Amino acid sequence: MLSNNRKKRLTWSRTWSFAIGSVFWAVFISGLHWWLNFDHGDQKIVKMGYMPVVTNMAAPLLDYASTKDSEVHFKALKFSSFAEMGEALRNDEIQVAFIIAPLSIVLRQQGADVKIIYIGNRHESTLVTRSELNIKDFQGLVGKTVAVPMRFSGHNLSLLRLMEEKNLRGEINIVELNPPDMASALASGSLDAYYVGEPFAVQTLKDGTSDLLFYVEEVWESFICNLVIVKQSLIQEDPELVEKFVQGAVRSGIWAKKNPDEAAEIAARYWSQSVDLVKYALHVAGGRTVYDEYLPRIEEMQEIADLMVRYQLIESNNIEGIIDAQFAENVDTDHIESIDDILR
């Protein structure tokens, strides 16, 4: 049996151990929070939320190129869903969001003072079907289950519009699924088709488990998959920083077009994808992907808003003030030869 004094000493020792441990953990967490969220020395840290798709190629390339920049590090943070990314921007956990186009309208109408400042690459989304189904045309999707990244996506709008045009409204089952999960869902048989940005479509095309039904530009000219939004407060507080970001984002696309293999090697590390797959995606989509139509236009966003109202995804098509094109209008796309030229 322990004496009362010994019990007291043991309890006191445990209490102090717990207190010291708690203080150490608090200091560690605070230090980690400071490292991830604040400037270090003279270099600013700008956190960019993105999904690992070709239309967001600028995120890993900017991260890679800016590690040597003395002024700012554009830090790429990969998300598994667009909804999560939208909330991260709303809560100031990131400063930049490479986000699916219709969701920017939803965020704006929900009260987030976001601005569209740049359009990502175009023409890289693809609809693929499970090979064993031998689907040859859009009508072959009747009664089938097709995945899109989310209901607030251009992919969903594209399908809804096609169904209306072909008098098939309500005859195709559209489900929401995060893009990284689409290939495995198709392989397991729980999906019949999916409609998404690259490299997720070529993942199953490459291994033979899917067939190509159509490329997005065949059904929607100048389709916008992803675009970039920031809060108005960032534009007001640091317009030079926003300008540098947009310049670098656009120039990274021009460089990737010229150097697809090197771009793939960089992106694959950030995306946690095989280099071979990303190279395959860039070469397959290389002739299709448009890198130089980056200027946000109100008429294109209005078309998206009108379709969202038409298909009862939102109640109002009001998008007044959603675009700030001043930075994209002033981009210089000359003299881009090496990765280091992106931020010059």
C-alpha cells in the first residue's frame, strides 16, 4: 500500500507532467500554425487551394517556381473536394481558390465577396463510359449513372443541357463524386460513366477500363471548368500581389504548353500521380487544351448563371460585380522559355 504522502507526490508529479506536456503541445501547435500561416522573414506566403487537374496546372507550377522567389511563395494546397475549398476561402484559410466555375456564383450569392480574376485552361474535360457497356452515343446513357464533380459544376450543367436538347430530361441518373474517386468507382461497377477534368478521365482510358464518349468542347465551345477567385479584401489590401499571381498563373500555362513533359514531372509530385499518367494526360489533351483564353468575361459567366437558374440550382441569375478583369487584361505573355520566367 502507498502512503498518503507518496500518493500525493505521485499525483503532484503526474499533474506537473501533464501540465508541462500540455504547454509543450500548445507551443508546438502555435509554432506550426505560425509556420503555415504567416510570413517568414521578408517572403510572403500566399496559400492557393486547388484540385489536381490540368485546368489547375498553374498551382503546382507557381508553387515550384516561387520557392526561389525572394518576395512571395505561392503555396499550393491540394483539396479533395471543391466544397471544402470554398469553405476554406470563406474562412480565410486560403487566399486563392482554383474553383469550379458555377460554385463561384453560389459563393458570391451566399454573401462571400469573391471576385473572378482569371480563367484556367479550357477544353480538358472528358466524358468516359465503362468499356463493357459499349456505349456509342449520348442516348446510350439513358438509365445509366453518370458522375460529375458536384451539382454546381459545368459538367452537370453540360449534361442537363444535353438531356434537354435531346428530349431526355430526367432519364440519366447524375450523381456527385469527388474526381479522385471516379476511376475506382467506374472500375468497381458502381458508375457507368463520369465527366471530369484531366487526368482523371485518361486514367481509365489508359488502362482500358473506359471508352471515350466525347470531349467537352464538342458539346460546349469555350467551356469553363475551373477559374480563380479571391476575396475583394485581398485586392484592396495588396493589388500588386494579386497582379503578380495572375501574371504567374497565365505565364505558367504558356510555359506548360511549350514544355508538357517537364510540367508533368513537376505536377505529378504535387498531385501524387504517376509521371507517366500526367504526361499521357498532357499529351492526349495537349492539342485540345487552350491556355491563352484566360480573360474572364461577364457574358460567359452570365450564361452559366442563366443555366443554373433554368435547371433550378439557384434562384437568381444576378452576378453583378463578380468579375475583376483588370489583372488578366494586363498580363504579359512574352519571353517565357524556362520555368524561372514564369514570375519574371
